Amino acid sequence: MNFPDAADEAAAREQQMIEVALANRPRPAVEFTGKCHYCEETISKGHYCDAGCREDHERLLWAQKQRSVA
Ligand SMILES: [Zn+2]
């Protein structure tokens, strides 16, 4: 990339550093909502009311991902 002056280049570098920092940031755990992510049943901990919901939801997310790729 060519920049007409140093200020533009510094700004671009700063922007790139921010993007790298964001990309490398550890992903926050899925937020605890108090509800099963799949059937929305009220739960006291975790993200699903039971293992079956977790499996079904993971399958659903996987299927959505496959669709968006295809
Ligand atoms: Zn559930």
C-alpha cells in the first residue's frame, strides 16, 4: 500500500493494530441469559436445560453454518 503522507500511513497502521488486537482477543464466553439457548426454558446455570438441548442446538448452529458456506 502507498500513502501520500506519513499521517495517513500512521492512521492506517493504527487501524490495522486495532483490528489485529480485536482478532486476537479471547472470545467472551456465551453470555448467561438465565434461559436455555435452544428451548428458552428458565435455567439456573449453564446455557442449556439439558444435554439434549445442547446437542440439538449445536446441530442447528452447525447446519446454519453449512448453509451460509454453501
Ligand atoms: Zn432446553
